[in-house]
Amino acid sequence: MKTIFRVLLKYIPRPWLIRGSYLAKDLLALLMYGKKYEDPIDGRTYRSLLPYGYGDRQRPNVLAPGSLSLERHRLMWVYLRDCTDFFRAKLKVLHIAPEQCFYGRFKKMKNLDYTTADLESPLADMHFDLHDIPLPTNTYDVVFCNHVLEHVNDDLQCMREILRILKPGGWAIMQVPMDYSRLETFSDPSITGKAERERIFGQYDHVRVYGIDYPRRLEKAGFNVLSFDIKKHLSSSLIEKYRIQPEEILYIAEKPK
């Protein structure tokens, strides 16, 4: 299974993977049914989860087949469920690079005025460059933009654009892959080779690797930053049951009122 997923992720274009995964997910969820792990997004339980990742960084037991969620998705879901009024309040939401595990669920929520955007995703309602968002200032209550900033040329400019389109008091979640052993974020535009980018940044299409200074970068862009530590919210046994990485901190970026 691990080898099969490595080949699929390497050679199949992402839009095809997105479409194909919808066809296979329910069958995989049935085949992997068990009681050891639970996906908080849809409540399904499994004896094990699927592997996910590129090359040597493929992680075992992380992809829930029913919702197609990863550790970071389940972390965000728990935060939204337990610490916000996201599922009850009337909110205008922009979701950039919408994840499959969220897209259909958020789209059906009657309390949300929900719009998606991306450069090329087949799930997106709008297509634009994050460096120059063609939307009015002070428009959205919530913006999601997960695992995007490590791909863009100027992440601070993209953060400022997200800040601009948020309403005062609005908030954004912009998850990024982080190296918690690194004090400062590193980027080098002269590194262009796919193999070298994968070795240094973790993936061939990444242009930086984030360190523990990430929340300070959000503040530099103009946000007030809150942190959500799952270890202070759930027991270690439930964190493992949900298959959430306990070391990942979720940062919530708020636009000053």
C-alpha cells in the first residue's frame, strides 16, 4: 500500500487524484473499518489509516479514507468545533486551496456564505494569484489558506492581502508545514531544481521551510496571533485516537478591530 501511494502521488496529476479519490474513498473506508482510530470530521472509525506524503517523507497511518483528512485537517476541525462559533454563526468565508475533507461539508452549511478560490483547483469558485487578490477590502469574516504560503514567492505580501480582505475582527487560519527545530524561516529563490527543493524545503514545489518564527511573520504582516495547542485541549489518548500530531500548534491570525 505504501509503495502504491508513493507512485500515485509522484506520477498522477493532482486534479486527477482529487477526482479519483472521491470515487474510491467510501470503499476504502469500508475495507479499513475498525475501532482503533476515529476521524472527528465524519465520526468514522478504522483499524488503521492510509499512508501519505512524497518520497522518503511519506508518513504511515495518517490519511483517513472516508473524509480524506490528514493530521492537520483533524486538528483544525477540533479547533473549529470546540473553540469557535464557526458551525453556528452567520459568516462570510473565503477558502483558498479548499481541502477535500472540508469543501463539501462547508458548502452545505447554511450559516456560511462560502466561496472557494485557487489558481487551478477544480474545487474553486474563483481563480486568482494570492499576491494580488481581486476582492474588496474588509469583505470576509473568515479566511482559510492552508499549506499554500510555502509555495508562493512573497509570503508576507500574500499575508497582507489576506489581512486586507478580512473584516476588522475577522480571522484566518493559514497552516504551513513547520520545522520546529528551526529558529527562523529559510528561503532561497536561487534554488530551482526539483530534487534540491525537495531535499531542502521538503517538497519539490516548496520555496521555503518555516521555523518557529512563523507567528512573528504573521504579526509582521499586521495580524494579532493566537495559538491553539492540542495537548492543552485533549488527552494524549484522544489525540492518538484522532491521529493528530501533538507537536503541531495551530495559529489563528486575527485582523485588529
